[in-house]
Amino acid sequence: PVMKVMMDTFGVEKAMMTTVHSYTADQNLVDGTHKGDLRRARGAALNIIPTSTGAAKAFGRTMPAYQGKFDGFALRVPTPAGSLSDMSMLLKKDVTVEEVNQALTQASQQTEYLGILAVTNEPIVSHDIIGRSESSIVDLSLTLVVGGNLVKVVSWYDNECGYANRLVDMAVEAGKKL
């Protein structure tokens, strides 16, 4: 949702993301084996593990205009739940931190984003968002702007609960078409 708001409001030329992601069930808690990714074979409870992210790949498939203009990777960290996405975007126009935060705050109040996008000014940490149903909780205090059009937005998400809620949303929409 953050990228869509930024694209619709300011225009995004290109972007990169790093998702700081809790370890997942396919990782070992201690060093072992893993099919295809030697880094994921290392102990998830003991290491920060760089790896690929499906989010960056999926974005390019769903937004063909951004093929080759959006990429990223994940850092798997030793927390069981609670993740964040750190997005850096080169915008098509100059902005201020206040304008970016205002656009994200206003979007979070629109019907299409209710329950999907939220914002906070609280000094939260990963544990604070466990059980949250939104796909993105923007941490407004971490928004940065450099040189007018280079923007960083950080958003939190519960990598289990938020995803499960979007599946429910999809099932409801599919049911309406039956």
C-alpha cells in the first residue's frame, strides 16, 4: 500500500526495499541444511541472514511499468514475529517529510486502505505490532527526505497476521463474484 500511495501522489521513478523479516518456518533455528540457500541453512535464532524476498519479485510482476525499476532483499532476523519494510524511492517531484507523512496519513483514512494501511507516531518496536491486521503500519517518525526527491519510508507489519487478513479479504471478494 505504501508504494501505491507514493506512486499515485508523487510519482515514483524507481525504488528499492529492504525488509527486515522475522525468521520463518522453513529456516533452521540452529545451523543445518536448507534446499537452495546456504545462508538460510544457518541458525535463524542466532544470525541476521540476507536472502531474497518474494515481495520485490511480485511487485515487478504486478506492476510491469516498474520492471527493472524496483528491487530489494530481505534480512531475516532472530525474532519470531513482527517485521518491517524499509523503502527508498526516487520521486518524480520534490517533497518534504511533512508532505509524505500527510499523504500516507490521509490515505490510511480512505475506504480502500482501511484495515490495510495504518500510521503511527509512537516509538514502536517489532513486538508492538504482533497481531495487527494491517499490511503496513507506517512509522511516521522514521520518514526521511534527502535532496527533495529521495525518500525513505519505514513500515511495520505482522508477517503472519497481516498476510492472513489479506487472504480473508481475497476470499470475501471472490465470494461476491459467485
